[in-house]
Amino acid sequence: MDNFLNTLTARPNTLKTYKSLFHNWIEPFLVDSETKWDAKAVKNMTHWWVQKDLSPRTVKTLVNLLSKWIYYNQGILLDTKAIVSSVMRQKQELEIKALSKIELESLLEEIKGSELYLPVILAAHTGMRRGEVFGLKWKDIDFLKGEITIRRSYEGPTKNGKSRIVPISKRLEEKLFAIYKIQSDNCSEDRVISKIFDPNPELKAACRRAKVRIISFHALRHTFASLALESKRSPRIVQQILGHTNLSTTLNLYWSLTNEKLNLEFLE
């Protein structure tokens, strides 16, 4: 395995992450010499990783690593993008989880005062992805305009490589400004959330305590989208805030989560 890992190239921290992911999530399955590692086997592994609630970014990285290992050992080149897209699309079609407004309020009340509160309210009130939440810097926030410019993910550019502007809710603005005053008085941090951590274990435990549906952190983005559409916000505006390239992506993913029904009063 070491010979293969030595062929990987990336920044030191990224390379360390690659090796850790490979050892934890791929290497144990390579012991079975009877396994035929082809596109079907990789797709099955991808389904398993998704079921383990790994983030889409992590799953994509694992697929790329496994495919590189297959190419290194067998000379078979796989279409990793097609494999990931297929599995993720199936997952989205099966289930998109989102909290109701009441459930979100119960969750926020449960985690008030904890380190989990800021990342959760950022994601739920802006639709930001996890990497974007932890990559947010103070210079990205314009308190005068009440806007956040999303320029990056924690590990690099945004998913589509473009920046976008999202509005700040009053409650989120109050929370951010209170933290900004504290940090600015004590040699302010560059990033809004200085400690990077996996919020999912704490979030799921908090959901149980709050007696709401157990969700992953990414479901907070779904929550924002579904609540925005339910409140009659323009799908086009929701699309722009989420950073989707196509409006159809927004509607296909989230319209089914809303409770909106056709009002026929205009015919009466």
C-alpha cells in the first residue's frame, strides 16, 4: 500500500488527509484478493460510504483514491465523476431530510451556548455548505449591508468555483456581531469559526435531546431551502443563494419538501 500512497501528490495537510482516509475506509477492503475491482465494485463501495453518512466531499475523495489504486494496480481507468453522480442522485431521490421551522427552533434552543450553535445557525439561516461555514472569514461579512459573500470552502474554492452573496437574518447578525466584538477586542481571528471540527456527532446527539428528526449537518442546507420555498420566496432567489448553477437543481431537490398546495381561488 505504501508504494501506491507514495505516488499521491498534494499539499502536506491534504496528503495527510488522503492517507488517513485510505487507511480507514479503503485499505481494510483490499485484503480480500477475490474481489474484482471494477466500476460496479466501486459503485457498491460508494453506496456504503454514503450510508455511513460521510460528507459528499469525503465520498468523492474516497472514490478518487480507490480509482487511482485500481489504475495503479490493474491499469483500469474508471469514470469517477459518473460513479459519484449516479450514487448521489440515487441518494437524493430516496431521501432529502430537512427540519421543520418548529424543529429547527427546538434544536437551536437545545444547543444555545455550545460551540455547535454558530455553525448550525450559519448553515440553517444561509444555506451554506459545511466547508463554506468553516471557511468563512470576517472580511466576508458586511454588517452594514447585512450580507455575507461566500468566496471559498474551508479546503478550497466553492463547489462551483464561484462566489455568491447571501443575506443575513437578524438573529444571525446579532450572534455574529457579538462574537466579532469579542474577537476584535482580543486580536481578532481571521476565521469566524477558528476551531475546525466534525459537527455531525454532536449534532445528532443534540437532535435526540431536542426530540427532533436526526439529521446530518448538510440537512441544515436542505432545511434553509425548504423553509425559504415554503415561505413563498422566489425559487430563482433561493437558487442564487444556494449557489446552484441551474434552477432545475433547486426545484428537483427541494420542492417536494414543501407543503405548498395549489390554491384554486383564482378560478372562482
